[in-house]
Amino acid sequence: MNKTILITGGSSGIGYQAVVKMLNQGNKVIAPCRDVNRANETLEKLKIDTYIDIELDKQIKLPVLDLSSFKSIELFLHKINLEEIIIDTLILNAGLQYTGSKKPKWSSDGFELTFAVNHLANQYLIQGLLQLLYQSCFPRIIITSSEVHNPKSPGGKIGETANLGDLKGLRSGKCFEMIDGGQFNADKAYKDSKLCNVLFGIELSKKLESLSRKIPVIVWAPGLVIPKSKSGFFRYSRKYNEIGQLIFAFIARDILDITETTERAGEILFELALDTKYENAMFIFKTNRVLGPGKRVFEESEISEEACNDQLAKDLWLFSSALINTNPDIK
């Protein structure tokens, strides 16, 4: 049976590859884009990359949604709830990283941009879309995280490690540079946001279960995805250290062969969204783990020690709700 899937970050990279597969299988897709120009570009690209001809407009919706703006999120939620579209799968896939920058970037609401887009936007969207998910016979939620949330992982142990501390930054209100209240570090900000993804997924699953809502919450790590094009996930970081990024990409992708392709990662995301084997899951964390050069396995994995902190998950949810001015209780 064909599904209706809402996916953020569906206009490029892993998300775009998943959207192509979803559309080719006859599913309906809602893939918000940050502005009208991006939406138009994505539609034209999909006309080339999918098998669909004149019916494409009936299968794909590309509404405007700027994840760095609460006003934009609120407007998007208002419109989609008015349409009363039943969402079968919600994929919170969008994310950004600008490692290399010495100074923080800020959202329109006064929050460090990595935290705003990679975490706060997810919580805002979830709390505004749950009623549409409840109407599905087999709803599920997918959150794209990363192995770097775990200081014991190969990528997580390089540089400063993920650590939210006692959420000192969140507790202080707006304009904090880091969640733990420390001095800004762009790489750590990204790792921290991926830890937030895991903690958020765990707390969301528990809240749904307390309401007797058996909705799978799948948090996954796609692995190190570095395309040969100048687009993709590292396009922001590349601005700050282009030579270093090129060298790193060449060694990891072309010599060590420890990276994943956007096409394969997109296929994994497609399977997570639609494979019936996940219908009865609750919370699970899966990683695309490297076994050796050119060898990977997608499997259920352990989360970091800090991600197992139930009180931290509750506090993160509570303080994040306060920042986005939403009720911390879901219905």
C-alpha cells in the first residue's frame, strides 16, 4: 500500500535520493524546501531523476519551510494541519554542519544555528504534526542522527567530544553558544546536536508509549557520506577549510574506502520509511557501521553512555519546549 511521507532535508543528498525512490514506488511525498527557488529547482530535478511524467505534481508537494525560523515552522504547521493530510511516515532528516567556523551563526530567533536546525526544529515539528500521524494505520517516525554522538565511535572521538553537561546553555535562555554553556566550537556543536537527536528520540518514544501510542521511533546513523560533487552535507564546512576538506574526502572516500554513497544511504532511508519489518518497533538506533574498506553493515547499535541518561532526555525535552514556547506534554 502506498504511503504519504513527510521528509525534511529532501531536496539534496541522502534525503533527495530517498525521495526519488519513494516517488518511483508510487508514494506521495511532502518535502519542504527552505524557499520557493529551492522548491522549483527540486521539482525540475525530480522530473529528470524519476520515472514519473505528467503525474509528478500529484505525488510531490514542496512547501516552503525554513527550519531556522520559528515563524516559518509555525506557518507551515498551520497550513498542513488545515489540509488535514494523513502522514504515514515523518522523517526528520535535515541537518547542517559548519565545522571550521570560529564564530557561531545565529537563527532568526537568536539560537546557535546548528542547535536550532538540527534539534529545536525537530521538536517543534513533532509537536505540531503528531495529530496527523495518529490518523495513519501504521505511523512511524525516523530521525537522522550520527555515530559521532558517541565519544567511543571512530568519528566521535576525534576533536572535542559530544557532551551536554547539565544543559547550562539551555537553562540560560537565548543567545547561548553551546548547549553545555561552554565556548563555541562548531564541530562539537554538531556532535552535541546529534546527541540531542538520540535523546529526543528516546524521550519521544517514552511519551508516546505512555499515551498507548505504539509508534516506532527509529533513530539512525547513515555513516560518513561524502559525494564527489560540491553539493551534499559538507558543502557548508567546505567554505571554512576547502583544502582540508578535499584532502579528508580523498583519503576517506578514495583511498580508505570507508565512506557511503548518497545513493546507498538514500536507499537505507527509503527502506526505514517503508519496510513493514519496522511496523512493530518502538525505539531503535541503527548505524551503517564500517567493517573494513568497502564493507559496511546496517545494524542495531548501542547508543552513547550520555544518551542513556533518562533525566537528561527529560530535561532536554522540557527546556527545548520552553525555548520554542510549546507545551512539553504531548497528546
